[in-house]
Amino acid sequence: MKEVSKLLDYRPEIKVVDATLRDGGLVNNFRFSDDFIKALYTANLRSGVDYMEFGYKGDREIFDESKFGPCKFCDDEYIYSIVGENNTDLKIAVMADVGRCNYKQDIHDRSESPVDLIRVATYLHQIPTAVDIIEDAKKKGYEVSCNIMAISTARESDIEAALDIFGRSSVDVFYIVDSFGSLYPEQIARMADLYGEYADKYGKKLGIHAHDNQCLAFANTIEAVGDGVDWLDATYSSMGRGAGNCAMELLLGFLKNPKYNVYPVIQFIEKHMGKLREEGAVWGYDLQYLMTGLLNQHPRSAIEFANEGRTDYSEFYKEILSHE
């Protein structure tokens, strides 16, 4: 049985990461206004959030710049235009997605950048490149975390091998990532135990990034807190790919650390998130995302279903059963 103190006590080790611009950007092709981003930055400052993830370091050789907003590429100059010198306690993060970024060219030395943390996202078959990005970022002076994606479809032995490799790297944080929103709290607890073995062995921290296909992103996140996971991802109004993520307003309402204040989050949501939906951004729990979560599948087919305006849920379920 987990220690009650881990759920009820003040945990100074907890770090909250706002992923609204990055995961939420997958909903609207990162077309956030500068005013929205500046207001989000202010809300994070006032609420005590520890890290604000601005988006991806996308490779312009792969992605057409005209089809995306600036948070797809996260140029240092653009981030500076929002945060200035950022002489605050709020740290800035960006994601380097293996195979989709030109990290040697586009990630500059930390001394020349407003970014503090590089978050490396990788699948198991991309581990050698992920390690190279980690070491490159470390040499440039950054904090580094690593998200191993789609672990719900992986063999435990492969996850163990990956954790051992990353443990011997310079990475600071291992992330448990429920990419398909298919995991239950009991499974998160087992993952936290597994990841924790390697985190303890190599002196790393643990994080969690949860998706809400089965309305379990918040439950899985607080389960992880009780299991000793310290780095917690969340987004305002759960905004994120498909069903979205753990809601920042739920998470800050739950955490007992007196540095966190949920009221600025509520204010921001009231003023800005409804407007995003009115402008056409669509995310959040729905039947099609439940189905892919139940079947442990990537939500791309559910996203296509939603984009096409379909409502024939039972037919869709039969279609994706054939993907098994």
C-alpha cells in the first residue's frame, strides 16, 4: 500500500510541466496568437508552474513552415519575444522529437537560448538517436528529460533494456508516457515500480505524461504521485492531441504544495480556452477516443473520424477492431 504522506504531504520535489502549447498545438497546428501565449506565460508564473513547454523543435526540411504556427519550430528569437530574459522561477522547455528535428543545427548552446529543458521524445526503435540528442543537449548545457512513447504496446523486457540504456546516459528524467490513453492506475503503479528501479540505480527522476482517452489522465497522474513520481505534465482544460491530457486545473487543485495556486489557471481558462473552441479547435474525451484507448491503439484513426464529422460510432468500432 502506498504511503498516504505521498498523497497528502507537501512534496518539494514535485515539478509541474505545462504542455498546453506543445500537446495542445497538435490540435490547431500550433496557431496560437502571441497574446494567448503571453497570457499563458503569465498564468503559469502566477500559478507556480515550474516548466512551460513552448512546442517542438521541428525540422523545416520536413515540415512546411507555412502550415504551422511558430511553436512548431520554437526558434529562440520567437521565445525571447514572448518571455524576454525570463528572469523568473518559471523554466522554459521544448521537445525534440526523434527523426523530426535537426537538433545539431537548431538547438543552440544554452548560454545563447531562453530554453532550460530539452524534452526528448522517442520510440523504442529510435533509442540510439535519442541518446545522441540527450548527450548533444547536455553538452550544450541543458536539463534533459526523455519520453519513451507507446510503452503500452511494448514488451517489458524491451522497456527494461531502454531504461538501462537511458540510465547510463546523461538524461535527468525518465517519463512514463501513456501515449494511447490505454493504461489503468494499477498498470501505472507497476510502471512506476519498474521505472523506479532504474531511476534509483542511476540517480534519475521520474515523470508522467498521461492521455485522457478513458478519462483516466488525472487518475493516472495522481496514482503516479503516490508512487513517487515527481515530474507531472498537464495542460489547461486538458488541451492536447485527441482526447487531451491531465487537466492543469485538476492537478493544481490536488497538489498540496503551497507554491501552487489554481486560481490563475481558472482565470486563464475562463478568458482564453473557450475562445479557442469557438475558433474551431476540437479536443477532449469522446467515444472514438475511448475506443482506441480500450483497444490500445494510436488515436490517429479516431482523430480522422472526428475531423470527418462522423457520428457512426458503432461502425467505427467495427472498423478499428480489424486493426487488432
